[in-house]
Amino acid sequence: MSDRGWRRKRRVVEVIPPSVPAVPPPIAATNAIGSHPLRWGYLLTLGGLGALATGLLVYNVRSIVFSVFLAAFITVGLDPLVRWFQRRGFTRAWSLVTVILLIVALLVAIICVVVPLVVSQIQNLVTAIPHEVDRLRSEGWFDEGNKTTNGALGQLTTWISKQSRDPEVLAKVSQGAIGVGLGIINAFTSGFFIAILTIYFVATYDQTKEAAFHLVAASHRATFASYTNRILENVGKYLSGMVVLAFINAVFSTIVLVATGVPGAFLIGMGAFFVTLIPLIGTVLTTIGMTILALLHSPTAGIIVLILMLIYMQVEAYVLTPRVMSKAVQVPGSVILISALAGGTLFGLAGALTAIPVSAGIILIIKEIVMPAKDLS
């Protein structure tokens, strides 16, 4: 064969692709199920029952899981305080010891001072509300106000007076001094458990983070640790800032209520502390509640409380919040409302307080990781 003929034949051979054997369809699993339907049905049923049992187990220990989760969040919120002591010349060890001693001192103060005071104020408030309502009805302006509101004011005071005198309501609210004491003891038992977990988490905060970082592949560990530390630092600043603002609000509210003579001022101020931890709407809710309780005491007290709280809201919005929360991640108002509603529906007030920092962390992840990645893609 000539040289030209051999090259032509080689080109023809190269053009024609070799035949590819057909891949059999994946029918092995179908045949296996079809040949043993009872076995597969039994295994699937066992899997479903196992999933239900696992869900029931998690549901039964939900309070413990939530306590651990809440203790971890408190630890993240206390980390800026530890670093504040370090910036003042304390070593890391002495900073941890100082923060732990502060937690212990707070627990002792709550048990020795707050609990007896709360019990006595609850009892005084239960007995004072009927007298306040009766005195309010005897005021000269009450009849005119009732006519102006088409009887709504009278119905409100009647309902409050009836509820405060109803033995069943009193039994549910106070149940006597013993019932109140037992309810508070149960609440503080859970709080004591969370406090012990918080002390442990604070003492082992850095070690726990390092152990968690080692679960990530070495090639991504540095990046993961960097972003995690930034997220925890920002969420910690957010939590500590909210606690500072809530404490200032509670102190101011208590002073205003004491000055106007409203009964149960300390108890109302302590409740204002927890409600004010919910940003954007917490101060509004406490202002409304304090104004209503002050109006029951006297119209003058109600007007004074309303005016002073409105002034405080402006100071908080334009002076305190920018200074305290300047370095923390900012959360949009719509996200705050949705988070508070979802968390409150699931776990009550504690869930509403915890859901907002979670949202802050998610927003930080989106800003720091998701958006830059999308910009580069």
C-alpha cells in the first residue's frame, strides 16, 4: 500500500469513534425492593419510629437544651466584659476570676435581697390594686372620663377590680406567700442551673472555641476561626450593649415610679429590665405598662410618668443607643420584630430575647461571607 493510501486509511480509522458499551439501567435496587417488600417496609417503619422517638426525646429535654443555649449566649455577652478587664491591665486568668466572682455576687444578691423584696412587693401589689381602683372611681374626673370613653374606662376599672378580688385569680397569681415563694424558687432554680453553666462556659471559653475549630478541616480552619471570632465578638457587643441599656432603663423607671408613689415600683422596674432587653419595642411596652399602672394610682402620677418616659425614649434613641451600640452589629427594625415574635412564640420572653442576637449573627454572616462571595462570582 502506498504512503498516501495508508494515511487516508488512518484518518478514516481515527474519525470513526470506538463503540461504547451500553450501561445497564439502575434497576438493582428496584428489583431488591420488589423481591422483598415486607423486609423493606419493616425497615422503613423502624426508621420512621426511630425518627419519632428521637424527636420526642429532644422535645422532652427541650428545657435543658434551651438552658444550655441560653448559658452559651450569656457567655458570649460576658466576653466583652472579660476583655474590658484585660484592657485595664488584668491578665486573662484574673479577668475570668473577676467576672466569675461578679456572677457569684449577683446570685447572692438575688437570693438575699431580690427574692424577699419581690415576694413582699407582690403581696403589697395584690392588696393595693383594689384600693387604688376604688380611690380612682371616687375622683371627680372619673365620671366625665367614663362618659367621654363611652363607658370603656368604667369597664376597664371594673374588670381590674374584679380580677384583683377574685379568689381564683389571687390563687393563681400569688397562692399566698408560700405559693409565691415556691414559684420564685422554681424560677431561680433554673436560673441557678444556667448561672453554673455560664460560669463553666466563661472559664473554658477559649478552650471550647479551639476544640470546635479543630473539627474543621485544616485547609479552611484559619478562615473559619477568623469569621467565627468576628461574629462572636460582634454578637457579644450587641448582647452586652442591650444589657447596659436595659439596666439604665430599669433604674430610671424605678426612680420615676418611686418618686410618683406608684406601689410595686421595684417589681415593675425589674420587669422593665427584662422587657427592655427587646430592642425597638421594649421601651414602648414598658412605657405603656408603667403609664397604666401610674394612672391607677393617680392621674397626676400617670401624666408625670408618661412625660418622663417619653423624654427618656428620646434620650435613649439619640444619645445612649448610638454610644453603647456603636461597635455592635446593627439589626433592622423589621428583623427585630420578626425575631422577637418567632422567639416569643417558641420559648416565651427568653426566646424573644435570644432570637434577636441569633438574627444579628445571621445578618453578620450574610454581610461578611455571603455578599462578598456573590460579588466575586
